[in-house]
Amino acid sequence: MPQLDTSTWFITIVSMIVTLFIVFQLKISKHLYPCNPEPKSAVSMKQPTPWEKKWTKIYSPLSLPQQ
């Protein structure tokens, strides 16, 4: 029964890893990343919403009178 020749395995595996590394580096370098978000100006015009103009009370079911 012939022996399995493993003398070329090392160079095959190493070359495959190097090739994969190069391919992934090229893929990543072509990717366009979004720009960093710029902070908005601290002065902003706040418009009051209808529910901020009036006072409302939220009643809990336990605080309602018994019927």
C-alpha cells in the first residue's frame, strides 16, 4: 500500500492562507465606510408639542373609586 505524500501540504496550506488574507484585504479596502457623524449645533429651536402645553394626570386603576 503506497504512502501518502505529505511533503507539499505545508506550502499548499501556507499559500492558501496568504491568498485568503490578500483577498480579504482587497475586499475590505474597496468597502466604502460612512463618514463619522458630525455633532449638531447646540442651539436648536424647540417647538412645544400639544401635550406639553397642558397638564394631564394619569389615573391608576387602583386609585379610581369603587363602582
